[in-house]
Amino acid sequence: MTFREVHVFEIREVLRLWLRGEGLRSIERFSSVDRKTVRRYLEAAGACGVVRDEGEAQITDELIGQICEQVRPHRPDGHGLAWEVIKANNDQLKTWLVGEKLTVKKAHELLERRGIIVPERTLHRYALEVLGVSRANRRTTVRVADGEPGAELQVDFGKMGLMPDPATGRQRVCWALIFTACYSRHCYVWLSFRQTTEVVISGFEAAWGFFGGVFKVVVPENVPRNIFAVLWPIALCGRWRRCPPMTRTFGHHPPHNDQSDESHSSRVSSDCQTGRARGPTEEPGGSVFRSASIFALVLISA
């Protein structure tokens, strides 16, 4: 079995739960750390002078360092014996991975043929941290422009699960309307029990107050299609003729597994809502649609 490193925040959480009176099984359940590992760290904490009745003020960075030194004395640099074995074959690995451009998996197989057995995951980490070789580094990627602050905002509905509704006193599904600024990744969450036009408008107004202004572009993700059809009519950007009948009549929705012409046109309606072109044969106008969408949202919010 490969070594699973216990992070500092996990050690701190184990000590905090123990000082609050939790048992080994409860600590294992709450912290996701194995019970035997929990016992080792608690024994080391006791050897360092931690007393269960003196509270959480005993947990300091110095104490965590002393506990780690006792539990992991054979890992002074944070790496185990497998790392040292790989380090001893650094020149050969550099020839294989850097010179001959072999994959890490192939290098792992070649090491096994020489009788050197190490975890493949540890070899991947060594190749990335020491040799700078990884699968991602060998690919040609296209850098995405971050944009300007306050330019784009992503909007997405997420299912939170069952929560008590104060109005009805029953458990209901709670939805989170999540607003994420594309540049700073700051988020605002608006909770509701329904996905209606009124809820979306209220969420947007609250988000504008939280961010201190209105974003130029809104990128909707998992928001019900009929809501955006009401908020931002397709006719605003001149793409009405390319949308299927289901977009014009909000009361009719085809079955999920419908294989008719309307099922194929759902992709077209998605393009109309987001304003994103999917191919060279499609009509331009995404930026115009986004501008019209923001203009319509400002009018509705006003």
C-alpha cells in the first residue's frame, strides 16, 4: 500500500476533536483519517505534553511540528524511502523522460524490469517536481484571456439538497444561484426554494449590490432555459428565426429522449441563449446578443 500523507490541517483537526472529547471512531469519521493513524498522532501529542483537559489553546504550530517529527522521523524532508530510491536513479530517469521523451508509465515499467519497485504515483510526483516532466507539459495549450475586472460574470444554479422551509415547515429542495466573477473568482450565492423568473431577478439585484455594480457580460450556465427566454428575448439580437418552436412557446417542452427535429434543434436554442458560436457555418452576433442581454437585464432590474 502506498503512503498517504496526513496534512497539517488534518493533524490539527484530529487534535481539536480529541480535545473536545471525541473518541477514536468519531475522530476517524469526522476527519477521514484512519483510526490507527489517529492513535499514533494522539500518542505523540501526549508525549509532547498535551493534556486533554486544558483546551484547544495548546494547539500551536510548534506543537504540530514536534508531533510530526515524532510520528514521521524517517521522512525529514517530507519524502519516504521510495523517493530516495527514485532519487538514486535520477540520471537514468532523466535520460528516459527528458532525453528519450518516454512516458512516466513506461519508465516505471523499465524500473520494474531492473528490480526497482516503487509506487507509480510517487514516480509521477518525482518526475513533475524534480525533472519538470508531466503529461500536461507535453501538450500544446491555448492560453485563455483572463479579461478585465468587472467584465464577465458566470451564473449557475446548484442543488443544495433538502433544507427546512420556514414558510411551510417542511423539507424542500434548496437551490443556490451562484454568481462568480471571471477575473477575481469572487462568488456570491443566492439561496431559494424555487427556480423562477422572480427569484433570478432578485438574485441578480442582490448580486449587483454585493459586487458594487453591474457586469458587462453575463454567462449563464445551468439556469432554466425558459427563464432566460423571458429575461432576454431572442428577438433582441435578430436570431428568432433560427430558434425552434419550443423556444417561442414556453408552455411546451419535448420529452427528454425525443429524437425528432426539435431534439436536434435544442443545441441551436442553447446557442441562441448564450450567444456562443459553435462552428464556422453559424451566424455571428454573440457579442451583440450579450450586449442586448445586459441591456434587457438592466431594464428589468430598474
